[in-house]
Amino acid sequence: MTTNHELAIAATGLRKAYGDKTVLDGIDIRVPAGTIFSLLGPNGAGKTTAVNILSTLISADGGQARIGGHDLTAEAQAVRAAIGVTGQFSAVDGLITGEENMWLMADLHHLSKREGRQVTAELLERFDLTEAAKKPASTYSGGMKRRLDIAMTLVGSPRIIFLDEPTTGLDPRSRHNMWQIIRELVTGDGVTVFLTTQYLEEADELADRIAVLNDGKLVAQGSAEELKRLVPGGHVRLRFSDPVAYEQAATALRETTRDDESLSLQIPSGGSQRELRAILDWLDAAGIEADELSVHTPDLDDVFFALTGSPVPAPSPQTTPKETVR
């Protein structure tokens, strides 16, 4: 079992090609235990291929990896015992009940009948599926099927869980419910989550660390805040109701973009406390009062486009710019 000071996933130089198409071109991945790691990239960038390699479903053409302290190639069986995988396409069998799906997983993990029944009851309650337990899974909503899918994954008590686009196709409410479940897996159970997603807001909300995959290469890695600082475009917006104050500020401030219709000015800024204080101090010294000051920082949509040259792969539930109004 890994501790929080160890790497749950350590991959170096992973390569995979299909014919003359290189899907992964020597990528390195480090995921500390007990954290959420998110792999972002355009459709076809190789995200699912990376998950399939790290979860032993397919072999890499090159590179090496250790998962949960086990060598991916030499100790594949030990790796499988340490992980759980939930893909884009549910592993739920719609012809049997939710409870029976859970029992099937318990059998696959060689749990005794008594232990299997106990684990099933606990997980169904945890994922709010007790009422629907004896109904065919085909009658479940999309969100219920995803919850059942993750519950089935947890039957084997994995320490590392791969979630390959787990909220694709879910409505915003179900997506937010799934986010809470994922957070609790880490904070409550102490598991490590490797998440691929097409929703940038999802990575921003959940991930401790994010890697951006493009054309088979990792073009950036870091926390959401670190990635946002890679992209220019942050600014402070000052809005005035007094045209005289607006003109005074526009004349005195450098590198300012004017919007005469709304009486607002945009000043390039990374949004740091020092920059904001300098602007406020200047306004006070000049006796100029702005009616509103807001800070805009680049979001992951901006980062994604800047690093991959691709449009955002799917609309996030929240599409408005992130601003702090003071």
C-alpha cells in the first residue's frame, strides 16, 4: 500500500503507435498517492490509450511504469489487484438488477457470499441506490448507472481508480453529484484518482494536478493555477459612472484598453495582490474613484486553446469568465 509520500503512478517514456500513427510519444506521468490527477486533451489525443496502458488492458510499445509500487509489465496481476477502472461506457449489465451487478463483482473478486452481501449493501447505501437495488439496471438514469458503475469498481477496495470520462453525457446536476463522489473517494477513502475528462471545468474543480496531452506529447503539467499563469490575457477592469473620472484615468494609466461606451478600462494584470494594490493606491493618490473593479484571469479554456490550438472539446456547464468583483 502506498503512503501519501509515495507515487501511486510513476510512468516514464510511455510510447504507443498504431501503424504509422503515434498516439503516445514518450510521456512521463507522476501521480502522488491520495490525489486527483487529470489528463486533458482534444478528442483522439491518446487519453484513453494512456488509461488502457496504465490499467494493463493494452501493452505499451516503449517506456516503463510502476502502479501502486508494482512494475506494470512484470507484476501485471498485482497491478490489477490494486486498481479499479470505470470507462466512458458503463460496465453495468442492464438485464440484471443493480444488486445482482454488485454480487457479480463480489464473485469476481472471490469474496465469500456473506462478505459479498455485506459489501454490496454498504456500497448501495453509500451511493444512494438502495431503493433501486432490486430493479433492472436498464431502468436506471444515466447518473444512477454511473454511480452503480463506481460502486462496482469499489467492491475490490482498489487503492488507485482510473476514471475515463466518467461524466460524459450526464446532466449538470448528475455531473456535480459525481464530482462530490470523486472528492469523497480521495478525502474519505484515501484512494488515488486518475481522471480523463472532456470538461475543462471538471479538471479545474477536482484535480490537484493536470496534464495536457496534444499530438501524443504532454505539452504542460501543473496545478490549475499554474497552468492558467502560462497564458497571457489576465486583466483588471475598472468601470466608471463619471465620464470625467473615466477620462482622467484613461489618460494617466498606461497600457490601457478603453471602452468608451461602457466607460470601462482594461489594464493587463496577472491579478496578483501587489498589482491590485498598486492600482488602488494610484487611484487614491489621484483622487479618482472607480465604481467597480474586477479581476479576470485566464481559465482552462484559454489554456487548452493556447496549448493545443484546438477549440474547447465540449462546453462546460459554466461558460462565463471567472471574475472577482470588488
